[in-house]
Amino acid sequence: MSLIKVCEVTKTYKGGDGVVEALKAINLEIAEGEFLALMGPSGSGKSTLLSVLGGLNPPTSGKLIIDDIDVYALAPERLADFRHEYVGFVFQQYQLIPYLTALENVMLPLAITSRPGKEQQEMAHTVLEKVGLGSKALRLPNQLSGGEQNRVAIARAIVNKPAIIFADEPTGSLDSKTATELLELFQVLNRDGLTIIMVTHNKENLAWVSRAVYIRDGILAPAPQES
């Protein structure tokens, strides 16, 4: 069953040299429970597509349907609610608040909910345990390794129990051992039912995903041939 349907999505930007087509009539279906890699060279449009899929970047034309919801037809306040309910984001640079503890960083997405503070703390601690950081909940980001900060970012992304995780080059700044640990964690989350869409340029990461989609010059393209 398709959880996500991308229908003739085009995204253009106005630049100094005229109009740039970042995405050109993209059609794509992603099944519930997939672990999908978006691959392509720099400037291919993969990060633009990820931002469109995540409800952050409205297409110039076309539709994004998630769980039978026409995402960009929603009113702005309902779109914000949709993102909060359906999606979590993991970024390469983690984007943790430096003066908040790991626990407080994970609690941030819960701040706009009506849950009592004690319940928010319990939910945040539960997901920190899930990613192996329960004992470091009270540490600040600068007291954690890069891999641990990435795990905090993942815990923050899943604390609301979203249906989909979007990850933009999550292993890009990690050494190979830490990257493997991160991908193993993604696999565990995927087996638990999360749909994961990951932008990556690293072909080694394909060993962990269920399918790869390639983008070149704003269009879906066949996998490149090995030379």
C-alpha cells in the first residue's frame, strides 16, 4: 500500500540567470514501511525533493498525497499540525539546542502538545533509552560525541511517534563505525514500522535500505552503471 504519492511534482526557483527547475514532473510512490534512499549527485534535486516530501517546501505544481491527504492543499495551521503528527526530521548537523540537555532537546516537539510535563519527560526518556542514551539524558550536546548527538536528534524525531522519518545525509559527518551504528538503529526503527526516507550520496549505505531512487538534473533516473 502506498503511503506517499508524488504526482507530477515540479519545483522552480527564480535566480539571477532566470528560472531554475530543481524538480521536473516527478512521479513516485513510496510504500508504508519502506526504508528508501534518495541518491544523486550534488545539485540533482534530492534535498529539494526531501523538503517537498516533508511538507516544508510547496511544489510549484503537482501534488503530494500522504495517507490520502493532499498535503499542500491544507491550510497553513493544518499543515503545521500534519507535520507534527506525521513526520520527524533528522539533519546532518543535528540542530540541537546547545544549552539544553539531551532530555530537554528531545522534549522540544512535545512542547506544543497538551501533555503534562511529567508525561513529556517520560516519553523523552523512553526514546532516549531506545536509542541507547538513557544514561546520558542530562548531558549537554557538547558533552556528547557526534554519534551520540545524532542519536539525540533521532530520539527527538521519533518522540511524537510519527509515521515517517526524513533524514538528510545523516551519516555525512560520521566515521564508518558510527555511521554503521546509526544505520543499524534506522533498521530497528524501520522494523518497528517507521517509513524512512534518507538522502545519501554514500553507495555503502544502500546495504541497509529496501530500495533506492536516483535523481539527476531534477528527474528520476536509472541507477548509474558501475565503471
